[in-house]
Amino acid sequence: MAHVEIANNAYPFPMPVVVVGAMVEGRPNLMAVAWVSRVEPRPPMIAVAMGKRHYTNVGIHETKAFSVNIPGVDLLEKVDYCGLVSGRTVDKSEVFTIETGAATGAPLIAECPVVMECRLERVVDLPNEELFIGEIVSVRADEGCLTDGTPDIEKVRPFTLTMPDNRYWSLGAETGKAWEAGKRLTT
């Protein structure tokens, strides 16, 4: 297969869509984010990249804490809304039922099947973005989305974003088992 040159604004896809929550000036604020990744297993850490101008960043700097809420596809409209309006002018927390995280005080979305509280570990300053790296200090999940005590992707029903076409996608069928699919090639 021959490759052709394309625009360099292509991103790995799909990217998981989450809602980042932070207390900003004493009230909960939420922001849709797709630039998110696990970055460390022990202690468990996650990174989210957000444009420097976002209101949520102010709260993360203030409180040194944030939440990562994993929505199901049934919440797509509300999640997209959280990416369309700014918390500077709109109280987005009214769209969801907000709970306060016991470990960090970060706002958690009750409707999301999986919610994580993160304590800010460090901020990497990039030209246009801030990369917030947080230690995951607490994870809670809706019991109905678990199989054998762990989140089941078919029950959680997360969705993803592709760029630069800016489209949401639901996930498809399992295609293989990690750390097993390629074993035949190791012999």
C-alpha cells in the first residue's frame, strides 16, 4: 500500500471523549475533552490537554484537583454542549447531577458510568495548550457497567472523537486480545 502526504493536523484516532470537572471560583465547571491519556501505571496517572484560554484550567490551578468523567453515548448531546459554551458565562453544572469527590473535592458527574478524581501532579506548558497530569486517587463506577468488578466497555458505551473531521463515534466489536493477538509471531 502506498502512502500519500496529507495535512499534518491529523491525530491518532479515535480519541476518547471525557468531561473534565474542576471547581472554579467556588463552583463546579465542566469541559468536554478528547485529548486524554493514561500516562503512568504506578501511581496511576492520567493526562488531559486543554487550551490555555479555557476557564476550567483556572480551577485546576486553583484547587490542584480535577475529575475525569467517562460518559456513555446516551450523554453525547450534553457532553457536546459542555464543549460549546464557556463556564465564564454559563453554569454548565446544571446540565448534570453533580457530586463532590470525597478525595479531592472535584465535581463528579453522577450520570457518567465511570468517574475519576485526580490530584494535580504537574502542568506541562505547551505553546497553545496546558497538559495537566493528575494522579488518579479515586475511581467510582456505576455497578451496572461492571463485569467481574471492572468497567465493561460494552456496558459503559463510551464514545470517541476523530479530528480533523470533528465527528463522534461509538465503539465497535472487540477485534482481539491485547498481549495475546501477536503471540504467534513471537515464535
